[in-house]
Amino acid sequence: MMFLFRKLSLQYLLLSSMINLIADDIEVQFIIENSISFQHQTGAKGDFHLPEAIGAGLAWIDYDMDGFIDLYCVNSGYWTKSQASSSGSKLYRNLGNGNFVDVTNQSGLKSTEYGQGATVADYDNDGDPDLYLTNFGSNQLYQNRGDGTFIDITLQSGVGDPLWSTSAAFLDIDLDGFLDLFVVNYLQYSIEDSVLNCGMEGYPSYCHPSLFAGAADQLYYNNGDGSFSNITKMARIDDAADLFNGKGLGVVAGDFNRDGWPDIYVANDDTANFLFYNRGGGVFNEVALMTGCAYSFDGVAQAGMGVDVADLNKDGWLDIFVTNLSYETNALYYNNGDGTFNDVIHQAHLANQSFLYVGFATGLYDFDNDNDVDIFIANGHVIHNIDQTSETLTASQPNQLFVNIGDGTFREVSKQAGKHFNLKRVSRGAAFADYDNDGDIDVAVSNSGQRLELLRNETSANWIRVKTVGTVSNRDGIGCRVSLQAGKEITVQEVHRNAGYLSSHDPRLHFGLNQIDNVDRLEVEWLSGVIQVFENIPANQELQIIEPKLPAQLLWSSRHGDLYMAKLASGNSQVNIDIVGRSGNTPLLMAVEGNHLEVIKLLINRGADINQQNRDGNTALILACSQSNVEVALFLLGCQVEVNYFNQERETALMYSAWRGNSKLVCKLLDVGAEVGPKNLEGETAISLAKSAGHHKIVKILDRIKNRKK
């Protein structure tokens, strides 16, 4: 939202007009429906309070669990309580026949706060979706009672963030089965801060966000009892604030480096974007700058607003798309698969088309069901009178649809996709769902100070939809990774419902299949570690996939050291005690990683393979020695363990113990036959590793053994 008042040269306009926007005939077509009469209110009266230019969002939420997803519409409202009470946010129930009915009053969702966004998740794992509202003012958490009504539990839950909150996302940061909450905050701003002389002379407008300090984002840990604890500092989320607070507007969670832990990406306005890598143990590191997704392709902080993630090029890694301001371009960060990103917005043919627009909401979905992911963008300027101060920009702008060509590039097809894309408005939030359950992705668009638009997709190609139901992982299955193979194509998605801009979406995963009528293979990787595989699945149906409880309990209890649950799960003869989880580890290897000695003893006593290697070649002993878990390693050495196994780096347990300086482990390993001479891939031995680490006592011990064997 970098409010620039400069004029674009006519020469550039002529050049831009030469860009090829002609699309081939396509199958996707959106029809504007009039079944929801929601009208957004900004409360603007000429005082130019900045929150008037920001909202609002939407949320698809099947609040009554009847199989037809309903729509919650956030209203910003008015600045006085008396006016706000007459025009608040609304809940519309989907009747299943294309019609919706306002059920706000009977639902208990009577918020009169100045609304910004809405976030949906089953935070208490009771089987029905709950609703978190971000506001200019205190946020609110509404618990779904399961009878079509909600109750405000903000006070007892501890998540009533009093700052100017915009977007939020639920994710399970520590894989304990309960969804935690990340809240994005924007500016340190109050109504009294309003400055009336911003804009050009004679054209007053909203003030630039650079005039205000950023507000810190917050991370709330789900305690599992209905309450949350603010762990922002403990989780090191506030480390980025040592430089600046991010002025955040959009957020999305996903496992960007595929280490099994959900990460967090934040789109910031006029400051660098954030990427928080989850290091496990409830700790994050901010790495956007070093990984290449903090700035634009030319190294500039942009006005990040909306953000979504998907595997756009089918390489199995999550890519990031961010919407920005006019006179910038949007950003498309392709994931390189090594923890780094490149902004390829120009190479993808998406740059020039966004140069004159202000992008807010975005959604990455297969809108035309051709088995690759497309891009929807909701546009609209933040300066209401920009038409009067610019020869090239307008306040009302058309929304855009880009289809994925399949070769890393995109083609704009907006004008052919329906009347909606040929109209101009000031759009903000957009929410995506198959609201009529006909097998394609529909869109609801929130327009600032204008009526909501509901777009029904009429795509006819084949599809399949996946609904995940967790039993040990969180109930929604948020964070599950689903891979679908149909013919030669492999498509990967992660379950997430909080993304885009201020909005929440259908949690069911939608896969377009084009003309393919049978899915060869579907693989589901749960956060508990359990992997399920299904084969030969007919197209055009919804699959409800329930996490198998006992295997999930075994993996979960091994990771978290829950001895009681581990006894129950491992005692069932139908459970494979050496099941390999999502991380590539068995329950025993998970228990060793967590240093859970009692669970380790239980698993070995019940027949776990003590010498099984994970995908990195590590055995339980190698892991214990690499982590300096002396007590665990000594216990393993008392069992029938192989001491000279190599991992993929050709490193042994002795090498790790020597490098770590654990003389007790080194001596014990030597006693049971560990070899001194082997070299790793770097050509180093246990002796050279100990020497480089300064462990001279261990060098002498190893030298003595080596010389004795000559």
C-alpha cells in the first residue's frame, strides 16, 4: 500500500499494451449469483481513518456440519457503537439449493467490532468449526457449540489481541494435535492519530502507512484445555522486531522445507516479508532474507497484502504468491527445493499484468480442473480519489484470473472467464470453496463499501475432492500433505484453510483431473507421521479420509514421550511396531530423537528393530550419539546393536561421539568393537574429527587403539 502519486509515462503504457493478453478458448466460466445480499460498510465520513481502506474478509465455514459450506461476511461498520449495532458482520447458511439465508441473529455471532478478517478452525477438536475474528480493536474467538450456535469465549481463551489485527492462521506448531494461532498485526494506530491533510493539495486521502510504526505479530499456543498462552517471545517470533515490526496484512502456513514442521510466511506492507522456519520444540527462525523471499526480484521491499501457497510447477515443493501495489509487480517465489526461493514473476508472465493494479486477495486453485494450479487476484486501489490525481490509475479495478499453462508460465483469461472480470470495483477479501458441491472451485469476493459478489464456477472437467479427519493429528487435518498421481502427473497439496487476504477457505482439497476418470494413487501424510495410500479411485467424488488411530498414536506417543499411550498402541498386534512415519523415522527412531528413554525401552522390549535405518541412513545408535544423548546411547549399547553402520554421509556412531567429545561413549563403543579407521564422505576419520574439535584426550585414546591394531 505504498501510496505513490506519480504519473506513468505514456511510453510505458504503449509498451505494456503490446503484451500478449490473448488467451485460447478455455473451459472455466464464472457466473455472478445474487443469492447473498451482503453490503460492506467502511464507515467513511471524510475523516480518512486508515482502517477504512483495508477491510474486509470472508470465511467459508460449514458451521452446522450439513455438508454444504456456509459463508461468514466480515463488516467493518461504523465508528460509533450505535451505528455499528445496526450493521454488523453476517452469517449466511447454505440451503444446498443455490440459496443462502441470513442466520446471524440465531447463531450468536453478533459482533459489532470494526471487523477486518475471519479465520476458521476446529481449535478444540470437537468436530465442528470455530471462528476467530480479527478487528481494529480486540479480536474475538467464538466456539461452535455444535447446535448451530456460537459462544464468545475470548476472555477465557486469552486470544483477544488488542492491536490492529488483520489476518490470522491456525497451525499445529509442535505436532501435539492441537491447533495454535498466529495473528498478524498491522500498524500502531489509533483514531486520534488520523491526519486530515494527507494526499495531494485539494485531494485529501488516507495517510501512508510509513507514517506509523508497525505492530508486532503474536503467536498463541493451544494448551489443549480451551485456553491459549502467548509464546511470541519464547518462540522467537519477535526476533524480527529487533529490526522492525512487519506491518503485516497476509499470512499462510505450510511446510516449505519439507522437514515435517509447519512454517509461517507473512506478507508485510512496505517492509520485508517474513518467513519463519519451524525448528521444532516451539522455536522459529526468521529466514526470509537469506532464503530469497523477503524482497522482490530486484531487491525492493514491496507492499505485500495477500499471500497463498501451492505447488505451481509440480516439483513437490510449496511456492509462494504475494500481491502488491500498483507500480510494483506481484511476486511469485518459486521454491528451489533446498530451502531457498527465487522471484520469477517476469519469467512466469505475471509481471506486466499487475503493474497498474493494487492486489489484495489471492487464491491458488485449479479453477479449470485441468490438473494444475491457477491464480485468482482481487484488485482495488486504496486511494478513493486516485482517478483525479493519476492519468493511469483508477480506484475501481477489474479482478483477474490467470491459468497455468503447465510450462512455468501463466496466461490471463479474465475477459473470457465471465462478466465479473469485466467489471470494476474495489475488492479486498476473497474466499474459495465448492459451495454447491459440483466439483469446481467457486469464489466469494468482498468489495470495500460495496455489495458482495458470489461467483459460481461452471467448469465441467473431472475432479476429486479430499476431506481429512484427524484422530491424533488435529481434527481438521491442517498440515496434512496429500499427493495424487493420475497418469504421469503427480500433484501435491497441503491442507490449509487460512490464506489469501483476511479470509478463510474450504478445507477440503480439490484436485482437477481434466479428462482422467481414475486416480492411480493417493497418498496422505498426517502430522502424526502416519502415511495412508489408496489406489484406483474413480473420479468425481469426495473422499473422507480418517486418520488410522492406533498407528497414529504409536508415532505420536513415541515423538512426544507419552509412555502410557505408547503402551496401549504398541500392545495391539495389528500395529506394525516398525511403521515408518512421514519423517522417515520409525517409532523407535522418533523416541531416540526426543530422548525418551522409557519409551525406547518399551519399544525394544516389544520387538522394535534396533538397527533399522531411516531415509538418511541413521540408526537409533547413530542418532543418539549425534545428539549426545549419552544415557540413551549407553542403553542401546547394552542391547544387540550394530555399532559400525554408516549413514548416507558415511558417518558412524564413533565419529559423532569423537566429534562431540563424549569420552565415555567413545570408550564404550571401542569396547564393543567400533572401528577407528573408516572415513566419511569428506575423508575424515573419528581421529581427525576429534582433533578438529579440540578433544585431545579422545585423540589419544583413538590413536592408542589404532596403533594397537597395526
